[in-house]
Amino acid sequence: MAFTVRHPDGPADDYGDEDTYEFLDDGLLKVQVSSTGKSYYFPAGEWKTLIAGGGHEPGPRLHNR
């Protein structure tokens, strides 16, 4: 259930199952990497497409307890 962010003029970035993404206002894409806790922001024009595996929806990951 990982996802890939493709960029217009560069290589694609692959993320893992526990990483998250959110679509914010004005085409801003937020990606949070679970292993480091870092967030990355890609403005519209710096990312082209996001391809997610089945069941990997935008927003924070919720874990069943």
C-alpha cells in the first residue's frame, strides 16, 4: 500500500506503507515520512501525479487498537 510521487522533470519518489500524504489548498501536496517524522511539501508544478496502492488513502493513517 505504498505510494509514488512523480515530478514533471525529475525522478519519482517512492514512499512506504506507513508514510502519509494529504492534498492541501492550491494543489499543495504534503508527504509525511513515518520513519523520520519529517514532512515534505510539494507546491503545484513540483509534482505531477501521485499513484497509491490499493487502500492507501490520503490523510493520517489510523491504526486499529
